[in-house]
Amino acid sequence: MSYVEIPGAKVPIRMWTDPASVEEGALQQLRNVATLPWIKGLAVMPDVHYGKGATVGSVIAMRGAVCPAAVGVDIGCGMSAVKTSLTANDLPGDLSRLRSKIEQAIPVGRGMHDDPVDPGRLHGFATAGWEDFWGRFDGVADSVKFRHERAGKQMGTLGSGNHFVEVCTDTTGSVWLMLHSGSRNIGKELAEHHIGVAQKLPHNQGLVDRDLAVFIADTPQMAAYRNDLFWAQEYAKYNRSIMMALLKDVVRKEFKKAKPTFEPEISAHHNYVAEERYDGMDLLVTRKGAIRAGSGDYGIIPGSMGTGSYIVKGLGNEKAFNSASHGAGRRMSRNAAKRRFSTKDLEEQTRGVECRKDSGVVDEIPGAYKPIEQVIDQQRDLVEVVAKLKQVVCVKG
């Protein structure tokens, strides 16, 4: 489908989904965003759903301003995927050992490494810029500086919620490695710190929603936010890179005879800010639950833990600010999913996938998400499908 346009106070709201299918709370958030004095455009992805301040699945373009809540609290959250030389025929019938080895190598939930991972000991990991990156930690907000040791031990860890590590096969039988994670708690703390700062600024006092507080260009508050924001985005990217290196090492050891090789990584943020130019204007574009889909850009759009995912290539649709959805998107809250579904439902909906099937992950059950095929179909003018993947192993945070 192409987009549907509905009226907004300052700009029209372009939606790559049926507005009638979007819950009222999310629609009101979109109307609120469209009232911001600095806004130049608003695009809504098919996986849109209610979030804090700004909806998940929204792309907001502003001139001379940025809204921290339009980035999301898990700054730099995103995905990485790698195609391997392995095929489905190389996989054992029982995948429980492989899942166990992955869980041993990559801490999940609130877990962290006993000691920071030494990137110099990881096979093929590019360490250029590593020391400079950590050196800039001392320049981030004072409220999180004292957590340097924790940030180091969390680097290369999965986190919780909808974060995951997967082994997948595509329709040709090739094996892929894929993971989804962010900046761990350090990015969340930075985001919440700056949202609090923004809410106290004079120019934000008349907004319809205080969670939409913005920073204005050429102010010390904006400079401080962008410094911390870009550092956290880099942290998230390094985090995914280290996890992928750890995951590759597991695969090398478990499939020694096959001598697996790996194609270049596909990596994409879906909670971030970028400087981009549209209609002759330099804009700050925030993608919250959305990926960049410029012409030729590779991206990853995952479904749930039982339905599979898509590798896509962007078509460069400027009406959507060169963006696409970041996943299937939730169709019910975590609490609603826990009330509606049981562990028996989880077992049925993840049949054939080596994964946790206990009450701790019922809120991530496939039934809590929108159908991924429908979400892909609604953005045929934003991306083209390169590969369809189906997970055989899923490690949940």
C-alpha cells in the first residue's frame, strides 16, 4: 500500500497503515507530535503502537530541534544479521546444545560479563576507535559517569524484553545469525536524564504533552544531549558487534568440521537521530521503532519469536523520510499478553523453535505481535524483500 494522510495541526500525518487499526492512544500521540512548532514532517510505520511521549513506529523530522522521547529510551537499539556458509543440513536434529552454548557466551536479562570483553581477542573484530570511544565516556552526563565499570561489563550482553539472539534459515536453506539489542541500561539512564532536563526548559512549558519536550539548536542543553546521544548510539552498535563476534565464535566451535564462513554484517539502528536533508532543508530526523530505508540500504524487519523475519533493501521513499518499520509491532501490551496467553499457548506458537517456553517469556508470545507478513505488505513502496528467515533457535532476554 501507499500511505494514508490524515490532518495534523502543523503537518499532515502520513500513515503506512490503516488509521482505523491504530489504537486511539497512539493516534492522539501522533496528533500531539504534529502540534510541535519545530516539526517539518511525520511518517508513521505499519508497526505503530503506543509509546512514551512519541509512538513506537514514528519518524519525526524537525528543524533546529530534537525530542528525546521521539528517540526512545533505549538509545541506539537495533539489529544485526549475518549470512553464513552453513546450510540447514549442517544443523543437528537437537538444537538444545547450541542454544545452551549461546546463552553461556552472551549474558541475557540483567546478566553481565564477569570482566569486560577484550575486543582484541575476538576473531575479526575491528578495534579501531575503541579507546577513543571509552575515553569519551568521561564527557557524558555526570549522573551516569560512576557506572563506567558496569557499562564495561554490560558491553556484549543482550538485555531483556524483546531483545533476542537467533539462528535462522532462509528459504534457500542458508543459515543466518541475527540479534536484537540496544545500549543496555546506560542508554536508558542517559535518555531519562535528558528528558528530565528538557521538561524544565521555558520553551517546553506550553506543550500539549510534557513528554514531548525538545532541545533547541545552538543551546548548551542541545549540545550536551547530542554528545550523550551519539555516544550511546555508538555504545549500542559496539554492543551488537561484540555479541555477534561472540556468537560467531560459538558457531565456529560447534561446527568445526563445516568450517563456517560469514558474509558482511547487516546492522541497523531503530531508535536514533540522524542529520538528513529534505526539500532543501537540513533536518534532525528521529526514528523511534523505525529503520533507515534509503535507496539500497539493507535493513532487518523481525517478526515475533515464532514467525520469522525479513532482510530488506530500502527503496528511498522520501515521503517516509527514507524509512521503514523496525518489526511486526505489538498488538497488545505485555500485561495483556500475560492475561490472555498461557505457557501451553507459547509451546504451540513456537513449535519447531528451540527456545524458552516458560511463563517468563509469555509476554513475548507470537500472538502478542502483529502479523509480520501484513506489516511487510503495507510497506512495499518503502522496501523490497531480499530474504525471508525462519528462526530455529531463539535466545530471549
